[in-house]
Amino acid sequence: MKGRLFTKKEWDKALRELSKSQKIFVPAKEKDFHNFTVLDNNMEPDFDFQNTRLSPKSIVFPQSERMFEYTLDETSPDAHILKEAPKDFPPQAVVGIRPCDAHAFQIVNVNFDNPEYKDPWWVRRYRATTFVGLGCNEPCSTCFCTSVGGGPFSEKGLDILLHDLGDRFLAKAITEKGIEFLDKIGSGKEASEQTLKKAALEAEAALGKISSSVPTDRLKEKTEIELFDAPFWEKIAFPCINCGTCTYLCPTCWCFDIQDEVFRKEGDRIRNWDSCMFPLFTLHGSGHNPREKKVQRVRQRFMHKLKYYVDKYGNGVACVGCGRCVQFCPVNIDIREVFELMNGY
Amino acid sequence: MENPYLPYPVRIEKIITETEDRNLKTFTFSFINPEHEKKFSYLPGQFAELSIAGKGEIPIGIASSPTEKGYLTFTVNKVGLVTSHLHNMKEGETMGIRGPLGNFYPWEQMQGKNIVIIGGGFAFTTLRSSIIYMLHPENRNKYEDITVVYGARTPGMLLYKQELEEWEKRDDINMHITVDATQDPTWKYNIGFVPTITEQKIKTADNAIAIVCGPPIMIKFTQPVLEKIGFPPERIILSLEMRMKCGIGLCGRCNIGDKYVCKDGPVFSLAQLRDMPPEY
Amino acid sequence: MLEYTPKIREIARGLLEKGTVDVFIGYRKGSVPMMNEPVLVTDPAQTDVLHWDSHCGLNLCNYLTKRTDRIGIVANGCNSRNIVTHIIENQVKREQLYIVGIPCTGMIDHRAVKRAVNGKEIKEVQENKDTFLVIGKDFEEKFAKKDFLQDNCSVCRHRNPVEYDEMVAEPVEEQEAEDVFADVKTIEKMSPSEKQDFFTQLISSCIRCYACRNVCPLCYCPTCFVDESQPQWVGKSIDPVDTMTFHLLRAFHCAGRCTDCGACERVCPVAIPVRQFTKKLNKDTLELFQWEAGLTLEQRPALDVYRVDDYNDFIL
């Protein structure tokens, strides 16, 4: 299939129809920014956005997830025994995801779905999700996807790629899942050669609008210890306040914590996003902390993304160039400069 | 889909207070479902997450040996939330165990070698597992000389005192028990720090492999002693501790460089560690 | 305020060259518009990175905690009051510091500027005294700074530093007209359940990143109450009760110490007006104890001394 055309009205109507039978996440404006929200009749999706403030990672990997439940009631034969929290994983779709964020899901997937261990919640939800991407006609000045294996119209990690043609969307199915989703949407018409050509030209033009770039070619040749001992970490780390903004906004940060919470006699084991920026992340019971200082924590974050991940998976860097951390780091630590320093060292 | 985070339910069968400060207790667990025991197939050096509903999990090295059937033992130091709660639990109570996790000592590489075991304080747990494992009649002839240097601050702080006495009496294992200091006139073993005793007692690194477990300060001073004796870094084996949550290499906190201590470790050779950032 | 920049560089260079200070803490121009980056300069030749404009809305006092060297630092009104508070709370010594005072005309609210251009991407913001020019891909708009001040700056009564060694310029006129606590008064008039709803709604988007806490110079506890595990005071999920507990307790820990510098609100990645919590306590300490934080080194803060005539109406 080359592409189907939908007027935006048709698209909206079809999505709303489909949202009656499955969960569909769409970008919507809240306060001053956009986030992915479940489509329902009380809200308006807004596809005229640059990117969502929070990455869509929570759609597959929620910030807090109940893993297990248990009772501490001694009269129960199952007291203290953990049971999987009942959940189902029906098909769902995220419509309007930017190509960088879809690429991020691929990057994270190698952690949660590996030959030895499968994270049951991630794997089931990831497989149940259809990723309907929206190409970027107007990338931001902080975007650098093209330097890190992506692009404004990259198909990585996507089941469908949408192209905004003004009053219409051109939809291209990339996977079987994508074909099925488009069949469910139902309407639309085959795009003409002329439309496809116009779209291709626009996608090409978008590529040229990416104004930021980062170097990555030499990250692999350095040893971990060389980069670890590099002299620039103190300087990078000085302004850092060790908050979780970068890690929580980042589409490729996956670290988590596991906590037990009890109310009266009923308890849950919950997993929550965690952040390598927090000292507690690595604090031993003995009081020893291998990453006690902020410079160690800042180094860990960048080394993980730009070196450890690179070495471990041979899959490129764990950064998709979405620019969220660049825009929203409270103290303006700019990962693009860190790329320069690490690659140039 | 198998859920790697789900602990097996176990019952506490026995609790022994090991040390005079009462901060170390050894717990013996049995699986409530016998199927789980079959699944829990491990080798010395591995660890497991002890799971207490309402409190959380804690990674602890397995102190029992796979040759000891029907139960698992763990010696637990009281330090944080979970271990403090565990220390207050009673025999017969139910909790959970998740594992086995991590890698084990290089048992293949160790075959046909002289084995030098060096332990300090309460880090002797997986070393106990290893000794029991090697002394088992089915395994003993796979290894040449077995030499153990084990130290604690005082006699009362040694773990597994009864077993230490029994091993002292055997002729297929050389024991060098030591304490930092003691006023006890009946103390019949060594007095001195582990690195010192190691230097006195271990004369050769020929065909030998050393396994070292202990507090960071002991490891720091034992390493140069072993190298002086002639152990190359490939034949010095260490087991690391790290804050862990998932235990299966997914949650991201226990990394040293691109290795996860929970999954790629906790056992590393000194040679491996030298290629990793010194962040542990 | 751009015109302060050369003077700041000159002072910093002098201090470092003479060895009056070991390090100089200021801002450098950020890599994205309306963002500047705190910077530590040790080499007199590097002082040209120093920069000041209407986007220096963090609180540099945050970087002084437990430092032992001699430090030059730029400080406007609120930052200088936090430095005073830091000195009183023994986080740094007055003798260590060379405070370069900034007469401040307020910081620009970056969110308001983005709203004003309908969320279009801003490539550059050029400042020119009382106005600033916002430049995007295919637009340019000029705005008056006074219409775009951060909320805390628009009600600020202490624009000039209270403690300094040298000023970069003559003091600016202090503002008088605004009712500092108008918003707090509106909330005070609500019923308890309305207040509950108001604050629940206010923090509904919180992601517990702790940027508000970490950017605040007052939050220097070695272990914050949210990180304690024995006992664990607050759950770590995004349960709304736990999130509310965090925000309320954080605010209470700032009572009588907060200078309303606005850094917490400025940095929130999900735009929560977190000052709604701290401002109520600022109002209370002012009304009950006639106390505003950080105005003097000579007096202990209201909440760490007992005075016989202290407010005690709550005692039956």
C-alpha cells in the first residue's frame, strides 16, 4: 500500500468511532502544552503541535504500576503471598506520536524484552499498542533526530506514518498491525501519484529543516574508563540540581523503583519511575553510596545514554534527539554539548 | 508469560542468631509449593531477592549449597527496612523468595585447581555455600587443595561457628580462621587481619584461583597481597554488592559501566573489574 | 538589565585576578531562548561567559550550600535574601562571600511569552531595557517587559539586594502598588472543600520530579523527608495524596525562610504554580510575626526563636 488519504474531518470521525471499541491516545492541549490523552467525546485532539511535554512512554510504561497485590490478614490462607495484580492488555493505539518517540520505544524495548527476561507488563502492552506516527513538517530548533538514527519522517518503531498535508492526512501503513488499524479506520481513499510525490518532497524538505546536529561517530572507540575519567564532568554537572525533569521527560529513560504500599491489611507492590539523578537511587543499606556526588550521577546519565547503551547493545545511542531535556532542563544543561564533549574527547 | 518479579512463597523453618551482636541471623526456608524448589536450581555465588509483603525485597547471597536439598538458607545482616523486619519474624511465618539471580563463581574454570577462599565478616555466606558444595563427596575430587582464610572482628562475630570447627578437623580442607583481636585466652586460632593472614598462609598461586568476599576495606588490602603471591587478576574472583531492585537487569540502578551487578555479576574477576569504571 | 553584563564580567575578572575569591558564580547565556545556565568561573580569562538579563530566574544561592572556598556571586534582591538566610542557617559564612549586588527589574515569565505567540517556536529573544523582541521562524513581536514579569517579580518589594559588597549599578526604585497577597486572599476565602479541590487540581499534573524542591536554596537537608525509608513518611507513587503531602510539607519546611524568588515555579516542567503553597506561609509569617525572610543578618528567623510576645492565639 502506498498511502491512503483522509480529510482531517474524516480522520477525526473515524478515530472517534474506533475509540468506542479500543483505547486511543491522542495529543491534546492541557494548560500551555500538549500531552497524550485518551480520546473521548469530552476532549478535542490537537494534531497541530510540536511535541508533547511528557514523552508517550507512560502509555506502555506508566509512571506507577501495580505489579502485585497481597493481603496481610492472617485469617486468609494466602496471607503474605503475592498475586499478580489482575490486568488486561487490550489493543490500544497511540495516534500522532512523533517519529523520535516511536524510535525511543524500540530503544527501550531491548531492555524490557531480552532473551533472558521479559518484563510482562511492558511486553504485553507494547505488543498490544499500534503506533501511528505523525511526521514532522516543522521540526523544532532543538530537534536532532537525524544525528541519532531517526528523522522527521522516520518509520522506525511505527506501524503507520501519517503525513499532515494541510487539510488531509496521508497515511502509510508500515506493518501488519498498521494495515489492520487502517482497515479498522475504514474510510479514506487511495492517494494519487501526484499527492505522494508532493508528500515525499515535503518530507525531504523537513529533513533540511533540522538545524541541530550532534556527533556520535567516535563514542564507540573510546573505552568506558577513558570517558568516565574525562575532565569535563565537573563542569557539565555544576549547574545540575539533580531533579528528575530530564529523566522523567525523556522517552528513553526506563529506570524504575519497586515499592510496597499497604493500606490497613491490603497491600500492593508498585513500580515507579526512578531517576539516576536521585541520590537514593544507588544508596546501599550500609550507608555507602557509589554515586554519592552529583557529578557522579550526572556522568551516569550521560554515560548510560551515550556510552554504556552503545557498548551493550551495538544499537546506537539511547537518545532520539527529541530535545525535551534541552528545552526543559531547569538549569539549561544541554545534551548536545555533552555529545560534542564525549565524542570529541 | 512467566513473571520474573513474582516471588515463590516460602516458610521460615528455622532462625539462628549467628553473632554476638545479634545483628546476623541465618534463616532456613522451605518452599510452600514443591514445584518451586525444582525451578530454583542454583550454584554457589548466586543470590536471591527475599521478599516480604508490605516491606519490599532485599538481595541476599544464598548461603546454602545446592547439595543441601529441601531448603535454602540466607544469613542476613540487620541494616534497613526489610532486613529489620525480617529479623523480627518468627519460624513458621510465610514470605517470598525470588531467584536464583545473578551469576555464580566460575565452577568450570575452578575444576582441577587449588581453591583459595578468602572471606571477611558477614560476607562469608556464598563462601560457605561454596565450601559445602566442594566438600560434597560428589564434588570433592573435582578440586585440588582447598584453603580457607576467614576472619571477623572477634570470635563472637564469626558466622557458622559449628561448621568452622568441623572443617578444622577435616584433612581435605585447610582452615585459617582469624580475628582482628580477642581477649579470650581459649582462642586457639589466628589473630590478625585477613590480608596479613593471607600473606602468611598462602604461599603459592600455582594452579590456584582465589575467591574473595568481604568488606570493601578487606578487599582493598587483600588484592595487592594476592597479586604479590602471584595471582593474576583473571584468577582473583570477587563478589560485589550493590543496591538492587529488580535483580534481573531491567531496573537500571546497579550498573557499573555497561554491566549490571545483578545480572552480569555479582561475581567478577579482578581482570574484568579493571576494565570497568571504579564506581562501586 | 543586559547592561549589567560588562560590569559583572569586569568585577568578576578583578576578583579572580586579585585572588579575592577562588570561584565566581553567575550565569552564562543559555543555549535556548529565555534560559540561562548557572556557571562557576575560576579563570579570570573565562569571565566573558558571564551574562545577565531578564532570564536569570534561578536562585544561585542554591550553589553556595556547604562550600568552603571563597566565592564571588551575583545576587539580586531575592537571591541576596536567600544568601542572608543561608548565612543565618550556617550553610555558608559571610566572610567567604563577595556579593555582587544586582538591582533587579524582574524576570520575564517564559511561559507567558510562549502563550503570547500562541505556542509558536521562539528562536531568539532580544532584550532592550523596557521592551523585548521575540523572534520566531516567520514572526517578530515586540513586548513591554512590565507586562510579562514573572508573577513573583510583579509583586516583589525587594528588588535591590539587602546584602552586598559591591553594586553593579545604582539601586532601582522599589515597587509599592501591587497587593502582594491578592491571590492568597482569594484562596483563604474558600471553604475547606473548595480549598481541597483547588489544590488537588493545582498539582494534578505533578510528576514528582522534585525540580521545585531541588532548585530551592532552602532545601538542603541531607535526606529529604520524601526520601526517608525508616519511617517512610510519603509513598513514592503518583498517588494524589502522596503528591499533596509532598507539596504541603515542602511548603511548611520553607515557612519563614522563603523569599518568593519564584525559582520553584519557573522550573516546573508541567507548569504548576507551586508558589500558591509557599505564599500563604509567607503571608502568615508576615502577619503573625512581622517577619520577612532574609532581610537582616542581625535577627534570628521568626520560627527558630521563641519570644514571649509571639503570636499564641492558637493556645487555648
